[in-house]
Amino acid sequence: PYYVDLNQNLFLQASLHSSDTKLLVFVDTCVASPDPNNFKTGTYELIRTGCIKDPTYSSYYSPQSTAARFAFNAFSFLSRYPAVYLQCQLVVCRFRDYSSRCYQGCVSRFRRNTDS
């Protein structure tokens, strides 16, 4: 566990350890939950499909493409839960493959109107 005060900035880094130096790490989705076994219901989205959902979420430059750095303000799930758990999905792509998911950024999916 990592203990922080409410509203304190929490800085994180996700790193890929590989001998291949031509890889890139991209934070696709991060979801917080008061239950470490349930990230489907009663959760809070920080980022989803590359789209920032929490206004305190920020990504930071990393000198290594195999590391993704980001931060957000620590929060609580009301006063009933003593801890918040974080689950993130990362994408690994070839460095400078501009057609890959890593270079698409925010992907919002729109539903088609079936009337037309």
C-alpha cells in the first residue's frame, strides 16, 4: 500500500522492461475502485480509451519511451472505504508507428443513428 493524504498529488510510473528499445508504452485506461476484486461496478474512471475523465489527471514526459508517467489527486470513495485500488491497462506499440494505438490518443466511440 501507498499512503497519501486526501487531494495530495499522486505520481505514478509504469515501465516496460524489455531488451527491445524501440517500444512505446501508452496509458489507455485507469479505473479506481474501493474493492480490489471489482473494477466493473462502483468505480471511478481516471482515463478511458485514452480520454481523460478526471480533471486532475495529467500525463508527464518520460525520457524513456518504455515508461509512462502520470499523476492525479488522491481521493476517497466516501467515508465508508478506507482504501482506493487502481487498475490500469497499458498498450505497448512500436516506437514511431504512427498508425498504432499509442499514437491515436483519445478514442471516443460514437454510435450510429439507425434512423438514417
